[in-house]
Amino acid sequence: MIYKSWHGFCLCGEEADFPSEAQVVSSPFAPLVFLVWRDPMKHRGYFAIQSLEELTEEESIRCLCPCEAALPEQTSEPLAEFVQEHGAGVLNLAFQRAFPWLLSQATPKHSGFKITLVGLGDVGGTVLTGLKLLGQEIDEIAIFDPNQAQCARYEMEMNQILSPDGRPLPNVTICPEEELFDCDLFAFTASRGVPGLNSGVKDVRMAQFEANRDMLDHYAKLARAANFQGIFCQISDPVDNLARSVFLASNRNEIRQYDFAGLLPEQVQGFGLGVMAARAAYLARKEGIDFTKGQVYGPHGQGLIVANDRGNGYDTVLSETLTRLTREANLRVRELGFKPYIAPGLSSAAISLVRLLRGQDHYGAVPLDGAYFGCLSRFTTLGVSLVREAIHPALLDRLSVAHQSLREFDDV
């Protein structure tokens, strides 16, 4: 293996893979990034590994479990020990913007973030309120909505909120469309075609897919044109399918051919699973079910999976009961005559976005084998790091079915 130094990173790959200005070094140093070429339609773009075995493991739902793959052939023991101690990143050079994205990670931010929030409906207003109060790391929240009066109203009211502890709160500004992607996080909450309270639609989220996909196509193209180096946070439903649509749309050229010159897969995340975790915990308390080791996975909708325990304590009957109750929790609010947007806006979006900025474990839909799958992950300098835990075989089978369903969804 060849090691070269480039902008503070140690790159490891073949001679033809390196940028021209990279300089040869004799041994690896941290942060170490492996350079690979993999099918961009179904493989990840930049992700973190904790062991050298993870470098060559099959990208599947089993990436949520401890790695069982064998070490790559001709692997030196010192390199394996180095990765075990320091971790490493894997960069897929099939994406044209791979190196610019890596360079953007060279000086990670821990404060002073700017967020652009698009959409100031019920969900967007709730997300904005949560970010205003919780976002200690955020300097500015730039808001955009076709309704200019709504923008003016939120700019005035949000900037009239007192700090509970004297620390400065994020400044809320109105964003012109040409500056939408001058930010660290782009949060999209706008939605079209939301079924009414008496529509009788069982899966409200999927009913929104086509209308929201068409609207998002415009913003994906803007992100591509702006050479966006931040994270596109997809919040409107169905988040998993729409996150995939954003990624694909940004990687098509003017004649709709894939050139993979747009966003890397990890630059898009879907945010809908946080509220499902909160609902599952709430319902478990009401049903007297121990949820201390509980977990939620998969799509924010009918494919959701709730587990009473992800490990040896997994109980199929209890888990299926919790799954059903959690899937239907939004219907209980609608039956009262209200749209359920407060808990989703806070748990799925505002709180999860803040945890992402802090590098903490958070619920989100991240790329995995040709789909965006909801799970726990964290964002690091070395890429998205999946939270890997021992998963009961019966639960893993359920996750595989849900993942396959997402992969087969026709969103092209």
C-alpha cells in the first residue's frame, strides 16, 4: 500500500488514485483515509471504519452489527493495529467531488454553524423554534419560504426570544434564494399534498412522495450548482425515499444522465426516525414494557421496526405490538382533529440536527447499499460512523426485509 500526505490527511491507495500534490510518506498517520473505487449508485461515498475488516466487508444491513469479515489479503499487522487504535475513513473516488468533500472535512467546526431552513409551515415553525432555543452551536438560522409575510413574521418573533441562561441565541435572518446553500446544514421541511384530516389515507407520508419529490428536484439541482459542501437534511415526508431522490437528482447532468458530480451520499440525511423512538418509549411506558434497551430502525412510516431489546432480550410479540402502536401514533393525534407536527418537528428534526452538529449519536436515514435506512449514527471527520451493536437474528431478519423494500422502491 502507498501512503501519501495531503492537506493533513494520510491517504492510502494506488499510485493513480492520489491528487497530484500529495506527498509520499513512509508510514501511516492519523487521520488515515483509504481510497477506493466502488459503484456510486449503491455504495457509500465517505464513511468511517473502526477496524480494517470493515474496509472490505459487504455493504448490507449487517453493517449495523459488529464486523464479521476477514482481514483484507496481504494486510500488515501494524496497519490493522493502527486502524484499531485510531480508526480511519473510506473515500469512494467514483464521486467526482470526493476530494473537495474530504478537503472540507480537514478543519471541522464545533461552533459558529449556519443553518438554512426552507419551509415555515407547522413543521418548519416548530423546527425553527427548537433550533432557536437549543442550538448553542448555531450562529445563524437563515429562513426561506415563498410566503414573505411568514418570513417577516418569524424573523421578528424569533429574534424577540430571551435567552434562558444569558448565552446568545442564534440570529434568525431572511435568506434570498441565491444564498440558500451558503450554509453548513440545509434543512428542508416544505411539503406539498398533505392529506386532510378526514381524507382516510392510511399512510400519509407515502401519499406525499411524488409531489415532494418534484419540488425537491429543484433544490437538489441548486445544491449541485452551488457546489454545496454541507449536509442536506431532508425532513418532509417520506424522508427515506426523498433523501435517496435528492442524492440521485443532484447527480444527474442537464440531460438527466448520471455523472456523479453532485452530492456524496453522506451529504444527504433523512430526519424522521427520532419521533418514532420517542413515541415507542412513550407507548412502552403506557403498556408497561421495558424499553431501556429498545431501539427503532428503518423507514419513517409503514416499514418502521421497533424492538423492545436489540439483543438477547428481543421479544417478537412485544416488538410487533410496539411497532404497530408506534406506527399508528400519529393517527391517534389526527383522530383528535389535529395534525401531529410538534413532536416530529422537535424529536426528528431540531434535536436530531443539534446532536448531528455535536457529533453525537442521533437518529437519521443514512445511505446503506442503495437505500437510505433509519438507524443511529454520528458524523465524524472520517465520515458517517454507524452505531454497530449485536442484533438478535430474528430482529436482523426483519431489518433485512425493511431494507430490501427500500432498495426496491422505484424512485428513479
